Amino acid sequence: MALVASAAVVAGPLAAQITPDPTRPGQSAPAPTPAPSPTSDAPAGTGQIVPDETFQAELPSLSGDINAPLEPMQSFEAPAAPTPAQPSRPGQTTATPAPVAPQVTDPNAIPPQPLPAENVLAQPLPPLSTFDVTPPVEVAGGPDPRTVEIRYTTVVEGLKEIELDDQFKSLSALQDGKGKAANATMVSARAREDEQLAVRLMRSLGYYDGTAVSTVEQNPANSGNLRATISATPGKRYNLGSVAVTANQTVPPDLIRRELPLKVGDPIEAARIQGAEANVSLKLPQQGYPFVKLGQRDILLDERDFTGAYTLPVDTGPRSSFGTISTEGDLAFDLDHVKLFPRFKAGELYDARRVDDLRDALIATGLFSTVSVEPQRTGVPGPDQTEQVNMLVRQNAGPARRLSAEAGYGTGQGLRLEGTWQHRNLFPAEGALIVNAIAGTQEQGAGVTFRRSNAGRRDRTFQTGVSANRSNYDAFEAFTGTLSARWSYDSTPIWQKRWTYYYGGELIGTNEDVFDFGRNERVRRTYGIAAVPLFVGYDTSDDLLNPTRGFRVKLNLSPETSVQGSVRPYLRSMVELTGYFPVMDNLVIAGRARAGSIAGISRDDLAPSRRYYAGGGGSVRGFGFQQLGPRTIEANPDFDPEEEVSDDNSPTVFRPIGGRSLNEFALEARYRFGNFGIVPFLDAGQVYDSTLPKGRDLRFGAGIGGRFYTNFGPMRVDVATPIARKEGESLIALYISIGQAF
């Protein structure tokens, strides 16, 4: 065996060395090899072989230790073939090598060239991160034309009867593929995924024996199009056979069972079970158990009568009452100010709703980036066998400075821009300094205000300020300075209140132009006004900037005294009612009625800025700002006699002079689709010289508006026109602002 293996190893190369290449030019055929002797042991066609003694001597010795390391490989060189004169092995004849034919040299043959040194092969490979794997533009720029796409349809059976068809389609992998796939294997994978989905959905409704099978077949046959069918078999539905709760004793004893809305016979639906448990987690903290924890439910199914025994373990924790309050973190204000916010007292039974109220009140200050209120156990006994809890307020103060801007446009009022800078906590706690500036085509001004929120008690605000303004409208031009102070209880977008009010005082000095009927011209007069403005409001609407239901009632009273040559006391009053009625989910009918009166003074003794006007985006749309009501006919200072007379170039102009009473009405249909809305509207109103509004000679305006709804309120664009337009009135009026008209 060893000899045969050795001969096979050596014979191959040797034969290859003497085998001529018949395709090589100039080479003759080899001489025939003489046949071996019949007594020879060597196979035919082989040369000299390695002697056995030499072969055995070259074999390395093997260790008897199987755990010893392998010995190194040694190079092996075959001994040179013996010459013909040497004696052969015993019992073996000597074979004479065949003569080698002389080789003919081809004069045109290219001699073999030595290979150059491959230095590059010795260098280390570059890192993979240096390779650019971006495909060429012609490849990356378009779809692969070799991409194969097949189409399939999806059929669902057995789920419509248990009202799961729509939910299945919304979650289905087959439906998500929109009837397209790269191959049939992908369709089959989606179908198998939908099998599991169908089973999960059936179990979520109590069909625990439900099964689902998917099939994928060509439809029609040999068309290449596939049809994936999900066949569901719900089986019989399981219902609750018993409902049990394991918990500590509560007060009252049936508290947990009462707040767990499950009863025997109810289907074992996942949503029903989870909702009932969530109700326990919600209601118990509202009734003295802030540390309640629900354990893992257990439902034991009985396949004989298709029922399930439901058991819920509950760790109620101690029954608790309110105790102390503490605060920590990056403080926006100290503990004394924090104690103004709670609407609970120490010793009262713990109620999570009052804790939420405290947290909302802190958020409404706007002084925190984050704030939380958490109950902590103290082990201190409280009343009625409760344990007092400490309310820990964790503060993380936010940026105190804020820069804001707002813009609006209205026909007759022009463009109005207002910018405000404020430091909301310059005078802790919650003492803000506010600086504002107004730049508009017809109004300019500036003011400084100090405001303290939650002044002495929660939700009460004190503010005082000074301002200077210039107003230039068709009704009047005025330079006004105001010093004011006010206490208020206001609503905010975060914390909307049912009742609101304010009261305060104002000292106003104003220089205005007024039409003097005795002289039949405009003159300038200076007025000194002292006022005590009062307001009360009642609001049941569901949103401050975009209400969809409820109503609001507002009442303004302002006893005032005007000093212009003599002292003339009078009373300004206004009442407003708005209502919001949802007709459909996306359609709201909104209406408003407003009436105002000034008693105790004649119109001509009133400063023009204190009179009532109507018209504009917040009044009767379709008319310019303050354009409704009594008007005077005056010479137009901008008239150019050299140009053609027109509405824009008339020798006379109509200018409103205001009145002592008004009434206004508005009706809107607010239709919303997504983040957009369309609002057709009809407004009506009039201003009167009498003390009380008369309700006649109403003017109407109609139009349509667009709304873009954002997270801070709707942006409003309204376009309107007056009905039965009169001379001097605009054909189209445009209004742009933030928030609904009312």
C-alpha cells in the first residue's frame, strides 16, 4: 500500500515531464516507450521510485502521547534516480529510460521572461472604510430594469361576521403591501404573518379557540397573478364565569369591586378587561389610595362551558391624607410661593384630581421647563386611620425671558405689528417686567407694564403700567397717555376658568381732533379722563381660542369722568353673549350678540376715542374699521382738482363720528377638514346717537373666511362685502388675524 501510494505520487509529475505538447511548434513526436519486462513489479509507464528503505527512513517518528503537540513538518527531497549501472532491487529488472527526442528551437519563439517582483502583494490591504460604495450615477439614478414585480389580491374570510374585518385590514401585512411583491415567497411570508394577526385579533375579542389558515394560489391559473386568502374560524366566544379581586381591606369595603366594571357574562375582550383595570388605577387614587398597584391578572379558561375565571390581585397601599409640601430642584420660586397653589388642606383625604390641579396651576405660570408633583409616604398617622403623605414638587426652572410678536391687517385699520419683550420673573416670585411697542400704518405706541401673577393668592393678577400711543383713523386722530392699575382673575390657554373678572383704575390724558358742528370743521381738544373699569365673565366653552361648544357671557361697566372745560361723569356699559353649537363632528354653528350704551353725557362732550364705533374684523365684517354709524361730510384734504373725480379722488369724504349706543349680531358656520376650514358668515350692526340702541337701520355684511388650525389657535383670513353698499363704503374688506372672530 505504501509503495503504491509512493509510486502514484511520483509517477504523475514524472510522466508530465516527458509528455510532449503536440501543439508546440518544432517538437517531434516522442519515441515509443519499451514495454516492461513480464517479470517486473513496477507498473508500466513509471520511472525510478523511492526505495522502501529510504521512504521508511524519511518518515518522522510518532509519539505515543496523544496529547503531545504536533511535530514540525520537514522538507522532503526525493533522491536522484539511480544510473543504469547501479544494481536494481532484488527480484526486479532494470528498465532502460526511453531516449528523449531532441528539441527543435523555434527562432520566432519568445523566450520566457522572469516575473517582476510583486511588491504590491506584500503591502497590507487598505481598510474597508476607504472604499467608495456609492453606485454609479447611471445605476443609482433610476429603477433596476431587471426588477420583477408580481401582483396579488387579498381575500379575508370569517372576520367580518365578528366585526374584525376593518381592524384586520388596517394592520394586515398583505394590505400594507398594496397588492405588489417581488416574488411569491414574499406574498407567502406576508400571508403567514397575517395568519398570526387574525388569531391575535380573535383572541382579543374572546375567541380563544379561533384558528386561521392562509393559502396562496395563482388567479387565474398560469397568469402569474396571485390570490392570498386568509380563512379565519373564530369558534365559540368565551365569557367571564367569575370575577374575583384579592386585595387588602378598603374603605368602603367594596371600593375596588365597585370601580372594576366587569360582571359575569361579559365577553373576555382585551379592551374591556384593560379598560376596567385602568379605571381601578384611576379611581382609587381619587379616593385616598395614591400608591395602589395592580398585579398580573389571571384568567383560567374552561373549555367545557367556554367561560373564564378572572382574578385580579391589587396592592392598595395605605389609605392616605394630605400632609406637608416640599420642593426641590432648580427653583423658579420658593416654597412659600408654592403653597399658594394647592386647593387642598392638610388632613383632607388624598385626591389625585387635586394633585393634577396643583400641577396644572404650576405649569400655567410658564416658568418651568419641567415640573412634577409626587406623593411620598411619611409613616405619620393622619385622621380617620390614614397615613399623611408629603407632596414633593420637583422644579426645573425654564427661561424667564421671552420675545414675542403679532401682526394683523384690517380694512380701515391698516397693518398693525406689535412686539413684546418680557422677563417673567424679574421680581420674584412671578413679578414680570413687560415692554411692548406698536408699529402700524395707523397706530404707533409704546408701553411698560409691571405684572405680578398669583399675587397673594392663586390665580389673582396685579398689574400697573404706563403707555403712550398715537392713533390716526378716519374717526379721529389722538395722542394718548395712560396710567393704569388693575386686579384680575383671568383665563389662559393652559388654564381656562369658568368665572373671570377684573377691576381697576385709569388716568387718561388725550389730545384729539373732533368735528365741531357749530363751526362745521374739525378742531383739536384735550380731555382728562378718570375711569374705574369693571368686568365679569362666565365661560362654559371648551376652548379659549377655538371653541366648539358652550357659551360665554361678558359684562363691562366703566364709571368715568371726563374733564374738558367742566367735569362730566357718565357710565359706559356693554354686554355680549356668544354661543357655539356642534352640528356634526366637523361643523359648528357660532353666534354672537352685543349691545352697548353710554349714559349721562352727550355725544359731542365725549372724547371721540371713548365713543362707540362698529365695523371691522372684530365687529361687523364687510365694513371698514369704525365705519358704521353716524357720519359727517367733510372736505377732502387730499382732493386733487386736476384729476378726474372718483371714489379715491372726491372733493368730500364721509368720516364716522361714533355714537353712544350700538348693537351687533353675527352668525358663522365653521366647517373644518383636517387642519383647514371654511367659514361663511353673516354680520349685522349699527351705531346710534341715542343712549340705548334702537334695533333699526341695521346694516349687513356677508363673506367667507379661511382657517388654518395650529397648536396655538387658528389663523384667520376673512373677506366680506357690505350688503346694499352706500357711497363711501369699500366694496371688499379683508381681515387677517389669529383666533376666531369671536
